[in-house]
Amino acid sequence: MKLTEAWRLSSLPYREVVYRSLAQERNRMWWGSFGRKSANKDSADDVELSKKALRIAKFDKIIIALFNLVVAIIPFSSFFFGSTAFGLSSSVSLSLAITFGFMTLYAIQTLSSFVSTDSSVLLSTLPVSQDDFSLITLFSFVRSVDYLVVGSILCQVILVAYLTLSPLAAALMFVASLINSVFAVTVALWLSRVFHKNYLRGGRSKRTTVFRDLFVLLWGCLLMGVGLLLSVPYYILPILDNTLQSANVLVGFLLSLFFPFSAGLLVSQLSGSIIPLFTTFGALAAMIFYVLGAWFSGKWSLGTVKLIAQGTGVKIDRSRAIDFQIKTSSPLRGYVMKDLRVTSRNPATAFFFVLPIFETVIVAFLASNVEFLRASTVLVATSMGAIFALLIPLALLNSEGKGIEYAKTLPITSQRMVSAKALITTLTFFPVPVALFCLALFKPPNSWFTVLIPFFMVISIVSARSLRF
Amino acid sequence: MVEIRDGIIYIKLGVGLSGELAVEPLVEVSGVSVRFGSFLALDNLSLRVMPGEVFGLLGPNGAGKTTTIKVLMGLVAASFGNVKVCGFNPLLEPVAVKSRIGYVAENSIVYESLSPRDFFEFVVSMRNIDSVSANRVVSRLADVFDLAQYFDSPIATLSMGLKQKVALIAAFIHQPPVLLLDEPLNGLDAKSSRVVKDLMSLHVQRGGAVLFSTHIMEIAEQLCTRIGIIDHGKVVAVGTLDQLRSKTDGKGSSLEDLFLKLTNEESAVAERSRMLREAFFSNETH
């Protein structure tokens, strides 16, 4: 099969993935009223909905790609403002690290649809050879991250070419960006697979429950770690720059062995910076190693996508239930428990379980450099918590998916559903005022009244329960 | 005790499943129209389902069967007409109606990331059922439907038939007076189909009512006390199988024949069969 033909056909499974993920989450606010207008019609508007899903996915990809461009440019911004405070090696390294994190984060959100075989069911019934089938599936997989990958590679290569005026440095940056993208997609695919396998494990033993909870926490920490990398590059840049410019040859050599520092150091060397020969050789050897690594991880991704498409990649564990006992609870508690369970089993939303820890860390981080707890620190911490509080209902609604259609057939009011979500949101916001209050005991605030500000915010979050949808 | 009103015989069956006196129809739809934009999904539709009755709703694809069930659930608002389930209006008193209905949707929509155990816990909590009776019903039905191996697996990993079993157990869990089942036997194996049919029979014997939609004529013929044939959003005929036969002068004919006659599809089906024969076998005959 010709590559162009395979690319054309790959729109079929891609369309299926896009449509399914949107149709299952038709209540998500971001998408407006996707599918809602035609909820009462059987399938008359399916074609229109599918087109709309593709338009939404395209818009989504463009926005994400633009945002990725911005975060890729930020580490280079000092060069455009006439400052040479930071070296090219740290800018290149950080730009690669940030785009890696962002691409991984985005791919984890979108690739979860790929780890099930649903999207290739129709394709697998057609008379297409196994190799062509794998190629088509691979292309459909590439389609979901194409703008993001192409955008970040182009942006980084153009920036390096502009700043160094060296074709060799630009070529090296191209290789480094490509490796970076391959690693990002491979890591995202691997993590999605791990999450999916864990999710399919099932079972209700204490060991399984503890393992699953631990996994969700680690998952959240990982995603939040990437988020931290995205949100605080200017905190990291000076530290990174000092380390890379370190007079200690051993530190420089050790860093040169790790991607993306090896790429940063080599690009910097090609642009005329003076870097010890020992470190340059280390970086070169490491880059060759990473090129090979990217080749093998690319092959692994290809193989994995192939296995997923064939439906042989995931083993479902069926352990026989010892009893059929079920626990009963009040409707509100039941709905909260359901929300927590459903959210923890969705790779795109499971991150929020780690928010209370994350918020506490950020609050401590914000207050670490000040002698007194100022009103501005309290306000920044409260705003950060409020932004997360805005994200939680979105995540909870997303994870409801089609299930909300079932919930509507149960004897509960929409207010109870909202109450459950408001309660979870309040609980995730609560660490902010508590952490600030605890900090205030060690770092006296200008006025104790300021510490009460986030507590007032709790009232406004709780008041969300009076809303209806 | 027998009472005749509006040409309908009301039989007092005593205390129903929910502990209420069942003298009224459990499901009553009169003159209901539903419009989606320019499309008239239900057109002045009326039907009644009495306690102790299995009412089969038959119709071609897109006839309005699912919409009728959704109107009864209060999921779709009627543009005109009145709807009552167990004496309550589904739009004005949705909680009262939904607590008296066991509903199985056409595509067994459930929370797919939950296991059946998690899902039943959720349903039982929402319905505020006491632990003892909930566990009794779930244990028995899960055992009957052979769910042991799948009880703690995510529903997403189950086959269509197993998902249907989960949806059916969730519909029976609170032993409601009214069962609204949209294609309840979809994907079920022979044994489970038999179990569901028996459950429906037992349910009506205890004074409950079942309204179910199907397009499998044999099932309707076997199970239904009365049958309503619906086409283009209108009820074209209602009655027992014998009453439908007498209406169409189709003595001894099957429900499928009656259905085609009543929906004026007989000649269209014959024409399509002829076209298919020509398309597939014309080469052989030549």
C-alpha cells in the first residue's frame, strides 16, 4: 500500500477515536454543546456530529500546538530582550524539557482512546493485510499529535538557526527535537498502557485497592511534576544555567550524558561557546546513544500500536468474586464515591487526587522566601487554589461521560449531583486555607484577617451546590 | 373488585409491589406528541398498561418506541398530552416516577469504568434501598446471571450481553412496580433470555407491569398480554394477539405477518425481496 493511501485511510480510525472520546464526554464544558442538541434523535445527526467532532479536534490541536510554541519559545525569550543572562545550552535544554513535558501531558490525555481496540474494529473487518493495517493504525496515531510535534520541531529549529546562524547547530536541533518528540510520545503511550493495564486489573482485595490508590497518587504526582516544569521555567532557568556553566568539569560532564542537556551543550558548542572538550565528547556520545534510543523506542511504539490495533496487547484479569456483597450508603455519599471511583479510573482526570498535596507544596514554596506571610502571598495561593477548584468540576463532568445519561434515570435531583461535585471540589480546595493557617503559625501574617481570605473562598465554592444543570 | 371506566376494565389487585393500592393503570399516556425540530417523533400517541400486564411495543426502526419510553421516564418532554406513571407526572414529579420504575435502555448505558459491584453500590445508594434487601436481590440475580467471574471487572471489558445483564439487575434491584425495558434481550444468551422472560412473568404475577419494546416478533408473541403496534409515532393497533388478528382478518397468521399488514409494509417487503433476489441471483439464473 502506498504511504499516501495509508495516510488517507488513517483518517477513518482517527475519526473514530476523536468521535468516541467526544461523544463519551459530551457534557464537557470545553466543547460547548457537543451532541447535546441531538441527544433526543437516534442517529440522524451522526454524520454532522462526526464532522463537528473533527472540527473540534482540529481546533483543539491548533490551540494546544500554539500553546506549545509559546512554552518552547519562553526559555529563549531573554535573547530577544537583549539580555545574555542565560546561556544557549540552558535555553535549549529547558525548551526541550518543557516541550517534552507538554507533549507527554497532552498525549496522555488523548492517547487513552488508543489503548483500547475500539477505534480499529471497523478497519479490522476490511480486507487489508496485517502490515497495511498496522501502518494505517500508526498513521491514525500520528494524526492526534501531528500539529504539536511539527510545531515544536519547527519552532525550536528556527529559533536556534536565527540565534546561532549555524546550519549545523540548526540540524542538530532538528535531530534533538525529533528525538524529544519520539521520546514524549513513547513515554505517553507507555504510561497510558500502564494506566490501562492497572485499570483492567479489577478486583476488590485490600492489596489491589492499596496498589491502585498508590498508583493513582503516583500518576497524579507525575502529571503535576510535568505541570510544575511548565509553570515555573524562570525559577528553574537560573539554577540550570549556573549548573551548566559550573566550573566543575565533572558536573558538566555528568550533565552532558543526560538528554536534553547533551543536546543543549552540543548546540551551544556549535554556536561558538567554549565548553570543555571532555564534556563535548560526553555530550556527543550521549546524543548518538539517544538517537539509537529514539530509534528503538519508535520501533517499540510502532509495535505497541500494532498490538493494540490487533487487540492482543492487553490481558484482562478475571478473578472470580468470592461474594456478591455490596455496601450501601446515603445518596450523597454514594454519588461522591461514584465520582471518585470514575475519576480515578480515567487517565485524563485521575491527576486531581494529588491536588491537595500539590497545593500544599505550592503554598509552602510561595511562602518559603518571605519572613512574614503577606496578603499578596495569601492572595496568590488562594487564586492558585481557586483555579484548581475551577478545574475539578470540569474533570468530574468529563469523567461522568455517557454515564450521566444513566444517572438521569435514577431518582435523584440534579442538585444532588451538583452537591456531590461541590463537596469534592471544596475538599480539594481545603488544603489551601489549612496550609496557609499552619504557615501563619510559623511566619506571622501582617494581619490575621488575611489568613481568613481563603476560608471565605470555601464558602463561595460550597455555594456551587445551589446551581442546577 | 372490578370497575369499568372509559371502556377499560380496572381490576383491584390488592397491595402492589410498592405497597400501594393498584387500581389505576400503572402507565398512562394520552394524546402525547413529541417534536424534535421539524420531525414529529410521536403523534397523538395514547396507551395504557395495567397492573399484571406485559405490554409489548412493536414498531419498525425509528417508529418512536424509544422516544415513548423516554417520555415515560421524563427524559424527553412531551409537546402535548398527558403522561402518568403510577399516578405521577414524570416531568413534575421525576423523583417519584423514577423511584417506581426499573429502566433498561436500548444500549445499556452504564458507568463503564466501574465494576458491576461498584455500579450496584451506586444504584442502591441512589435508590436508598436497605442493605439487606439490596444484597438479597443482587446476590440472587448475579448468581442466576453467572456474573461471579465478572463482578469485579470494569464494565467496559464486558461483552454486550454481560453489560445487558448488569443493566437488568440494576433495573430489578428495587423491585419496582413498573419495568420499562427497551430491547431487554439484546445480546443475551438463551439461558439469560429465559431468565429475563421468567422474571417478567413473575413480576406481572405479583401485580407489576412491564412495558417493553422489541422488534423480535416471537418474543412479543410469547410474552405479551397486549401488543401495541407503533408506526411513524402513532399507535396503529393495540390489543391481544387474537384481537389484532381479527382486526386484519389474518386468522392464524403470525405476528410478523400482522405487523407488516398493520404498518402497510407487506408490499414494500415483497418488492425488496424481489429486488434482492434479482441482485444476488440474477447471474445464476442467467
